[in-house]
Amino acid sequence: MFIVTITNGAENTIIHSDGTDRISGGKIAKSINAVDSFSFTIYPNNAGYDFLKPLTTAVKVYDENTGKDIFIGRVLKCPDSMDERGLICRKVTCEGRLGWLYDSVQPYVEYKMVGISTVLSSFLSKHNAQVGADKRIELGQVTVTASNNYTYTANWDKTMNVIADKLIGKFGGEIQLRDKDGKVYLDYLENIGHGTDTTIELAVNLKTISREVDETAVITRLYPLGAKLTDSEKRLTIGTVNGGKDYIEDSSLIAKYGVISGPQIWDDVTLASNLLSKGKEYLKSVNRAKVQYQITALDLSRIDKHIEQFELGCWYRVKNSLMGIDEDLRIVGISIDLDNPQASQLTFGDRFETLSGFMTAKTQSLQSAIDNSEFRNRQAIDSKIENATKLITGAEGGNVILDPPTKPRRVLIMDTDNIDTCKSCIQFNLNGMGFWKSSDGGSAKEGPYTKAWTIDGNLITDFITAKVLTGLKINNGSGTFSVSENGHIIAKALTMLGGNINIETNSKDNSVIKLSYKEWTLELSPLQWVLKNSTIGGHVACQAGGIFLYWNDELKVNIDSNSGDIRTYAGGKASFFLDTNNHSVSVYDENEKRQIYLEGNTGTVYAKNFQQTN
């Protein structure tokens, strides 16, 4: 379970826990070298509803399962809105503490021939001088190194942008915030995270997986550019050490993609030979296919303390035999759903291949998929293919007859050379082909041909065996069962013996199941079920958020499943409100003004007047 606390000054308010108020739709998103985010919906009955202030309210999410804070930050925005149920709420967006670095700027300054730690320390010092004590960040561990001391220039940009551009963009590496002794430290490491023994495996904890390969950044011809020449905007090129050409290229990729040119500048390089070396290294590094995986996996650490929880930057073994995946992959993004924490959305990346290597691997993977014996029903299909092969390529090929011998109108393939005595016959003519066996009755000459494929597109047979059937319409002839080309199934009855029925839709508004009887209709969708009566206009809607009762399409009663509150309405206006959290009852007049109020905790009754009648 998670505990969400907001803080304003010295006042703390719990807005989400097991024993108090709860927020809705809470999601935390984390990515490497990015500011964490936390979004949720909060309703007026929550104690913290009126205490959310943009940029000033601090937010903390504590994971009771691990005993750690998984989000620390501040409210970024919290506009009022109304959700799909007609309830007033606030859609709250929060940002993590790394966002503090957007609250300061780096004035113009040049750092000449200094190391990375010195520059980053200076950036943080200038940040700390501009913000309050609660937003200060100290220099932590720095493991990223540079082969040379470089020259850095900052010019009135946000501190976070300067760190991203001048350090991460130039030298790579990853940043993270770390708490120690009441202070917040910024670490700049080659890689955050570590290797693990936890696997993500099909049929164990892997729910869904998709793989995307990004080839859009390819450069086939690179123009390396060095320092500016004296008193000029012109830059050093490699022409003098590269046979007069100021570019280098990858011929294998040009053959596939054509010429795609791009420059790369090294301000600190003053020798053409060094520039050529850097250009070759860069061309090799940029022309890599970036493979990224989107995975939904069950976080089994929530039911087994011995299993390691998914963490940003860590490596996990991912296994999916159906997609040919069995490799160590790194989490570069993670999304945690507070309502369903065990099903985390994971983004895996940082696996690179050369584009030429990737193209070869892709071809091999395709062939492997074709040859993979794990495809469903393959054995059954193979056995039928084997049988057909034996029949067609058998030693006894039969007798091929042209009928009549001159100017034939048909071709006969028979087990004898006489149509009157044969036991099996295949007949070809202008109108199609037919198959006959003596067990079908009749004769090869007169039929019946119970198995045939005619020129008008009709196929008559007892069985169809295929790997894939595409674009079919199915009709049993009487109309009691049919499947249209758009996927609609019409049947008088469906009987299923065992197994599951899984229905997916591409829209939250689509009715997945609809049952009708005269004026009564029951509709089930991913968000709700609705029971309707078209005659009286009454219906009941049941959602995760509650139950809603309508009469003549007018809302009459609302039962909130989150809070347990009950509201009734007359003419679209509130008439009665049972507040379970506050143990109170309110009664309103036709103008939605509260006339009677019963306070359960104190037993106090409030009313404008009391009147006793016999």
C-alpha cells in the first residue's frame, strides 16, 4: 500500500492511505535523466482537496511494501474539472525534485580547461544561491570522466538545461538525486542501477511486450567540424588528411538508405588528424539501431519479499520464446499505478546494434520465426502436408488422359486408363476441377463430384487445413450461423465447454457485450455496465466509481464506491447527501440550499426551524 502526504509549511495532510481518504488514478512515471512525474485525481471529500497549491505544496509517496519514498516533489498544477461521472474534481500533476533545477539560471560564464566535477559543482553553487534552503542540491558522486579538460560556456539558461546540454549531451552519463544526512545530493554517474537475478519471463510475470527499433537517426555521410579558424566563422575540416574530402561515409548504409548527410562539431579539436579520428568514432556510434521494449510485468516482490522490486536503471533477464527474446535488458523508464502496483509498465532500452548488424539479425530472426516449431498447431498442419506430399509425389502417379485426344476439352487423372473402370478421378476443364472417388457413389463420368473448385469461386470440400485464412465470410446456408468480413458473428446460440472468453476493444466507449429483450437492454463496456428500459427512460449505470440511478434519463441517486457517500437528486439538483467519511446527513431544498444537517460524531442537529405536529 502507498501513503501519499502533502505538506504546506509545517502542516502535513495524508490524502491517500488504507485508513483515510484516497485519491484516484495515481500514476508515477520515472525515466533516466528526466524529472519524475506524479499525477492523480482528487475529489472534494478528500481532506487535502483545498490544500493543493501549485509550486508550493510538497508531495511525498511512501511505499509501505519497501519502506521507501518512491516519489518526492511538488504540485505543478491542479485545475478544477468535472470527470466522466459528473463529479467535481482536481486533476493534479506533480514533478519530482529534479525539477528544482528549473528554478534557477546559469549566468554567462566561461569555464576554461577544467574538469567535470568542478563545472558541475559551480552549476549547483549558483543554483543554491538563487533558491530557498528547501530546494538546495549538493554535489554528490561523479564518476563520468573526460579524456581532456574542456571549455564550457553557460549563457543564461535554466540550470537543468545547462547540465543536460553541457555535460550529459557531451559526455553521456546519468544523474540521480540521493538523500543523506538531511541533504539532497546530485550524483553524476556513468550508469545508475545495477544487475539483478530477477527475470521477466513468459507465463511467469510477463503480461505484454512490444519491441520497437529506431533507425531514424542514421547518417551515412558525416561532415566532422573542428574549432573555428582565426577571426572567421569557418571551421577546421578533415580535407587535408582525407584525400581532399571533407566528409567520411558508410558505404554499406548508403547502399540501403542512400546519402543522408549530417555535421558534427568539436569546438576543442584543432588538429585535422584528431578530427578525423573523432569523426570515424562518431559515425560508428551514431549509426546504431536503438532497440526499445515496452513491457507490462507483474511485480512479484509485492507478494514475495525475496524477489527484487523493479528499479529504474537496473538490468533484468527478459525471456519470450515466441518472439525469440532471451537477453539482459535495462529499465530506462517505469510507470507505477498506485491502484494496481503489481502490474508495472516498464520501458527497456539501451540495447544498440550497428545498423548493418541489425539488418542481418532481422533477416535471421525472420527465418527463425518461419522455422520455429513452437507455432500453434504446427504439428497437425505438418502431418497433413506430409500426407498430401506422399499422395502427390507417390510412385504411382496415375494415368493422365486428354479427352478427346485431339482438341481436348478436359484433362482426366485416374487410377486406370479408362473412365468407366477407374476408382478415383481428378477432372480439369474450363469451368474448374473436381475430385471423385468410388466411395462417393455414381461414376467418374457422371459424378457426383462432391469435392470441387469451380471457376465462379466456389470451393466444395469436407475439410480445410490451412496455416492462415484471410478475408473470409462464413455462412452455414440457413443463416443460423455466419461470420461477416468485418468480424461480426451471428448465431442463435453459442455453447462453450470449459475455457475462457476474452474480449478486447479499441475504445473505452464501445459496448463489448450487449444483451437485449424487448425494451430492456444490458450493455457492458470496459468502464461500466448499464441496464436500460427504453419505455420509461430509466437506467442503472455501474462503474468503478459508483452506482448511478436514472429515471426519464434524469439522475436520481448516486452511490460513490470510493467514499460510500449517497446522493439523491430532484430536477437535477441535490436533495439528500449521506456523507460516510464525516458521518453526516444533509437535506436540501429545491434551490439546493441545505436546510437540515445531522452531525453523527456529535449527535448535533442543525435546522432553520423545528415544528412539532400531532
